[in-house]
Amino acid sequence: IRVCKTTYKQWYQRRVRGMRFCGPKSSTCLFLLSVWGTIMLLLLGVFFQTESVILYSDIGYDPNRWQSAANSCYIAGGIYLVIGVISFWQKIVNDRYQALEPETTTIMF
């Protein structure tokens, strides 16, 4: 019989390390880009749905194309939202992992 003598802290460190697939800088960058992309695409979808005058040169006068473009913007905004949630989760995991690591000090001569 094999007895595992790991502490809860060691088990938690291995568990958190296994959930990380994005570093702290990339998760922050992805989160900020996804927030911006979600807001921009949702607003663009609203503008396409209300047939904003400024977008007539891009779409034309076909009402089906307006609704299709609005739906595409909503779908892309939803994808950005999912990526934002995942990157925010990775940011939390990275913060917890960094809190578990022992602090190192750098001495410069």
C-alpha cells in the first residue's frame, strides 16, 4: 500500500499549475482586447439593426443584408465575450499561482 504524503498546499499548487495555459501578460492582454471587441461589435450590431445612415455605403439598401450583418456582429461579440471570460479566469488562476510561489528578492551590486 502506497501512502501519499502531500500537503494540501502541494496538492493545490499542482492543481493550479495544471489549469494554467495562458501567462499573466497574455491573459491580461486578451481580456482587454476582448472587452474592447465585445463593446465595439455589440454597438456595431445595434447600428446595423437600426440601419444607421453612416453604414449605407457599406451595406447598400437591401434589408436582409442589414439584419444578416447585425446577426454576424452579435455572434462575433458573443465569441469575444467567451474569450474574455476565459482570459479573466486565467488571470485569476495566474494571480493565485503567483501568490503560492515564494517571493524572491533580487540584490543588485
